[in-house]
Amino acid sequence: MFNPSKVWRRWHRKVNKNQARYAVASALAASAIPALVMARGHAIDEVPELPLVVGNGAQGIAKTQDALALFAKFGADADVDRCTASKKLRPGRGKMRGRRHVIKRGPLVIYDETESSSIALAVRNLGGVDASPVTSLNLLQLAPGGHIGRFCIFTQGAFKKLDTIYSEMKSGYTLPHSGMTNPDIARIINSDEVQAAVRPAFDTSGEGKIVKKNPYKSKDAMDALNPYAKVARDMEERAKKSRAKAKDTSKFRAASQAFFEKMSADYLEDEEPPSSAFPEEEEEDDEE
């Protein structure tokens, strides 16, 4: 066999016992909320209540047809039919590796194994329907695929045994519970007792929205923070004007321009200058 499984593969993961109990208890609580059960895809429109608890006589069912009749009596047959219709071939190589078909998960029948029970034999041939003793519940059954809210059907003895399992542990484990007994926050706030103790709301109808301004961009904001800022700006303006006045050279430029024009006119009135700047050199060339 090419690339066989190795003995040192990490098959199992260690999880804190308190975390595992918390997860199982949360998954059990989610199975009693119709919205979560329906969000997971279960067909429970005809189910009278959640969690669905049937009598202990259901544990003696040994035939599949009797189990189907029990499901039909409590409106759970629609979910069983949904799973049966969902069976199909698995795509890919998994068909050759012992998992040829895929099927959706249906109801989970939870029974008390201390009493004579054969219901697990009755439902084992129904696609998507599982059965488990109440003392062996785990997340693979209560939350397949990591999605809480599986449709669970309890027998009466198994449902009573939940308190024994999760509330009377020798280790002192306590079930997780909400910090609020009433989660309706709006009702609490609007109650007469709370409204009598709270401060009345401010009337902000005539006030506009306060916008915080940047003092480096707004002169008013800077003046509110630093009263000397206006004085400093005025001093800077006066200093700029004095510097600009000192640098005013327009009079000097006009005088310089007039002098240049006068000198140019006097030069043009004189005789024309010689054609060459070096007349002696020209005479020597002629003698040669």
C-alpha cells in the first residue's frame, strides 16, 4: 500500500473537560430553540413542541415501521423524508474509499439505556436518523459539522436523566447560565421602576450639532484657546507692512532709468566711434 497511515498520527485531540461539558450543554440547549433547529435545515413545521419528549413506551419499539409510525404521529416524518430524498453519490475519489453515498442528518433519538430499549435497532435502517443513549451524547451527534440545533427526540426517562447527568456531578460542575433573568432590555428600561430612578433626558431640539474646529485653521477657535493669538497676528501684520515699506525701491529705479536714458542720449550726440577697437593694428596690416 502506497503511503499507508502512520501509527504516530495524532488521531485524538485533548480538550479540557469543562470545555467539553460546556459545548455539549450548549448544543443540548440549542436543540430546544425552534429558530436554531429550523436554521439547520430540519423540517419541524408539524412538530408540536421542542424539545420533543415521547413516552417511555417508545423505547420498546423494535421494528422500523413502528418507528416510522411514531415519527408520523409527532410530525417528525417530514424530516425523515427530507433525509431519504437527499441521499446521493459522493463526488470524487471518496466513492472508492468506503463512503460512496452522502445523506443529510435527520432526527436524533435519545433514550435511557438503563431500561430495556430496542429503539436503536428500529431506527438504524433509516437514512439520517441516529440513536444514542443519554449518557453518551457528544458533539458529533448534537452538532454535526459544528452547526448546533439538531432535532432531538427524547424519551421521558432520558429527559429526566439530563438533570442527574449535568447538575449533580461530583466534580462540582455547574451549568452555564445567563447573567440576566430577563433579556428584554427595552422592557426593562421602559419599566416604571427604572424610569422613576433615571435622570430625565435633555431637550436638545433647539441645539445643533457641535463641530470641533481645528484651531490651526480657524482663527476663532485659536482665539478661544489663546487670547494672545490675535495680538500676535496684529503685530505680525504691522511688521510685514514695515518690511515692505523699507524694501520699496521704485524711486531708486526711476532715478536709475532716467540717468541711463540721459547717458545714452549724450553718447549718440558725440561723433561716431572708430570702426575697430584697435586702429593701430589695422595700420600695421596695410604697411605689410
